[in-house]
Amino acid sequence: MGDEEKKEKKKKSKKKAEEDAPAAAAAAPAAPAPSSRPTSQKRRAQRSGSNVFAMFTQHQVQEFKEAFQLIDQDKDGFISKGDIRATFDSLGRLCTEPELDSMVAEAPGPINFTMFLTIFGDRIAGADEEDVIVNAFNMYDEGDGKCKEETLKRALTTWGEKFSQEEVDEALSEAPIDNNGLIDIKKFANILTKGAEEEEGG
């Protein structure tokens, strides 16, 4: 009889422990976490879901960061109208006040790196790859949708992720260059995105 009572007591205490377990588990998150690791993981997960950084690969973010640093002439962490003017001046292109105002007005607030990424993210999301390349090359447009081969070579070897001379030669080997050393921007963008064979066929 004593053995049966002991077994009954064990069963009751086990059952009570099982019933109490969910309540203990529910109360546990309310207690402060001993380390900050779960919090940082939660923050990281929220950031990647709602943040502009999630739109780009790590490599693309790095390239945008280099571009941002190049444009941020006074190195204050913000791109101002003066920074944009100085950048265009260094490229040998003069910008009018309305053009500069229009560029700055694209941002709803001060242009820090996150805002810079957001502006490009919005543009790239709705554009196809060829349009993105054409828009990038348009900075060097000499008129009639053409840019100088030498200007493009200098840009590729000077700014951002600098190309070696061999890489530049390879990149421009398929470029449609006329007798005046001008590259047809639209055709070149088409070749870069679809391949030379398809361009010749079409």
C-alpha cells in the first residue's frame, strides 16, 4: 500500500510540474536577458526586413559607400549642393543652380548615407539594368548620346573600385566606338546587358 501511495504522489507532482511549465516559459521572456545577444539578433532581423540595406548585396552597399565618400567633398557625412557642384566640376561638367536644386530636392531630408541608398534604391527598383547603365554613362554624354572613350577610361581607372588598364581594355573591347573615339551609350549598355552577339543580331 505504501508503494502505491508513493507512486501516486510521484504522478501528481510530475503532472503539476508539466502544468506549471508553460506558465514558467511564458514568464521567462519578461525577465531581463543575461546577454545582449538575443536583442542584437532581433534588431538585425528587424533591420533586414524593413531597412533599405536589405535591397542591396554587401558588395553593392560597399560600392555605394565609395561613391558617397567621393561625392561628400567636405567629408561631413552629408551630401550638400556644394558637394554635388564640386563633384561635377571635378568631372569637367558645369551644373546650373536649378539642376543642383532639383538633385538635392529628390531627398526628403538631409542626404546622409542611408538617404543616399534610399534614393538609389527607389530608382533601381523600377528600372531595368540597361536603363541603370545608360543613366550612369549619361554623366559623360558629349551630346547625341555619345561619350568619349578616353573620358570613360579615365573614370574607370580613377574613381570607385578602380579598374586596372587590362580590365578597362577588356571592358571596352566590345564598345561601339566610332572614328572620333566616341562610344554610343545606348548601344554599349545594350551590349553590356544582353551581349554583343544579340546586339549584332538585333
